[in-house]
Amino acid sequence: MKPIYIFLILIMVANQSKATSQIPDVIFFGKDTLIFHDSPLDKFEGISDKILRLRNDEYVVSSDCWKGFRAEWRIIDDVLYLSNVFDCHSQKQLNPLIEEILRTKFTDGLIKADFVDGVYWAGKNQVYEQSFYTPIFKQEMKFIINKGRVVNSIKIESIPCEYSEKGDLKNFILKNFNHNEMNDLKGESITISANIKSDRTGRVREVKIEHSTHSESNGLFKEAIMKLPCRPVYFNKGEYWSSEESIYFSFKTKELKEYVR
């Protein structure tokens, strides 16, 4: 194989690996444990390389933790503190290395983060079906920080939908399915998968049947899904997260008798 092709393959593999979701920093705020979208330690250029150079033990840099570490933070009386830095996988504490890099010491287990300025977002209750490479949460907090002091915080909630559970979703679709146009299927089973796109209000705007074991009824299923009154709406750093989801359900045609009006 020519060297140029080998080089291109290596680039593609590296880019795909870097797309992997990274192990994030966490922040303890009151009774909540939140996930930082971005680590405040990233403001120190090359901090990851500095930590790795200072380590004299064996360690692994993996595709889900390119930096080689994760940090823990606390907000106490509106002040942000760094409380711990760990190896992502071995959980070895790296605090002595951070002290050397930041040229300050942990006092009672904390370093006041007066080096942190700007806007930082954190979230809780991750929505994994929406979180491919970007973490999406049901709740987010926006922290405005000035020299380590939290001068303002804003909470943003996702917009829920009563048909979020798979069972409730299936029941709604079957109830709104036009049974009168359904041919007698003699007890066979049907499986359906569909892609749904909704807008920032949660209203369904587009439905595409991706797979069906009874394609003759695709139009009827599409009509029933379009009648959904809502889909959950999520945000990423306060901005609407374009909602697109895949749903899958199966049923036996005899189940339809329960919904015939």
C-alpha cells in the first residue's frame, strides 16, 4: 500500500476516535452533581501535556479521555473551587501535579479557582439517545464567573413530553391508527421503525418510515405518528438542540382489536 494511503487511513481513524465523547469534569453545586460541558482547566494552554510529562507512573491515554485526566469542582458560598484531579481510568489522584503546574497548594482539599472567568455550562440527567458525540441533558446550568466567584447562575429545563416512554408512545400510535383501512393480517406480527423530526416547540414536522414488515400500511402509521401532540425538546448550552429521533416498536395485529372504536 502506498504511503499516502496509509497516511490518509491513519488520519481518518484518528479523527473518528477524537469524535468519541470525552469523560467530563463534574461540579458539585448544592445537592446537585452536574457535568461540565468544558473544563475550566482548558484555559491553561497545554495543561494536558504538562501533566503527562510530570507523570512518572504508567498511564493510558484513551479515545474517551485524550487529556488523560478529569477534574472535580465545587461551588461553596458562590465561589468556585477545584477539589480534585484524577486519572480518567485508574482514578489516581493527580493533585500534586496540578499544584506544581498552578504553583499553588490545596488548602483543606480545595484550590480557589480565581483563575476562572467567563461563562460555563453544566448539565444533569443526560439524555443518552440524543448524546452521540455531544452531551445533551434534561437540565442545564449557566454559570457566569468572575475571578472564581459565581456572579450569576441560570437554570434551563428541557421541555418534557408525556409520550417519552416507549410503551406510551406505542399505545398512542395504535390508538390513532386508522384500523378501518387495515387489511385482515390473520394474526401476523408487525415491526416498525421510523425517523421523527420535531421543532423547538416539540411539534412533529416530519416522519419517515425507515423499515416495516408490512409496507402496505406505512402511510397509516405515518399519519398516526404525525398526530403525536409533542416530542421532548432539549437544549445544548442554552440553544435549541435540533431534535431528530428514531423510534421502534412491534406488535401483533390482534392487539389492534383493543383500540378499535
